[in-house]
Amino acid sequence: MASDMLFGVHGAALQVRSQRMGLLASNIANASTPGFKAKDIDFRTALSAMEQSDSTGGSSSIENSVRYRVPSQASLDGNTVELSTEQTAFAENAVQYQTTLSFLNGRIGQITRALKGE
């Protein structure tokens, strides 16, 4: 695919990080929901699966990388969300997302300058 040659792994990484951010936000939103099971995406597994799949199998590759989070302290109502863990994971993922996005923006800038002949 042409975008793979231009952007390398960063396009797929941005997609995985975006999906992970949504999943972590869902965990945080359901921190008080009885019986809610926290989930996370294994980034390396998802990225590897995205790189091996074609363009139509991307989201299903990510879905296959979703894992239930095992809490360090069980809740009486069956909820496995540990708010501090989720908030930390969300913040780390947000920084990584922004870093990937910045790289892609820089790459797009390089391509634009090359097309303009600068």
C-alpha cells in the first residue's frame, strides 16, 4: 500500500493507539458499574496483526488483541476497573498518540515541501 511506504508503521500505530484510547476511556467511564470488566489492547500484538493484515482486516486485527485486565485488588461488586491504573494508562497512551501524530505531521510536511520543490 502506498501509505505504508510513505508513513511506515506510524499510520497503523496511530490507529491502534486511537482504539486503545477509546477502550481506556470506556474503562474510566465504567469505574463504578457493577460487574464491568476492564479491557485493554495489547499494543504490540495489535500492531503486529495490523502489519500482517490487509487494509480490510485492520479493525478486526485490533479486536483480536483486546484482553481483559486482571486487577491487583478485586472489587466486591465484580468490577475490575482500577481507576489509577486506567488513568495512568490513558495518560501514557495520550502522550504516545500525540508523539505518533507529530511524527506523521512532520512526514506530511516533508512530502508537501518535496512536492512544491522546496
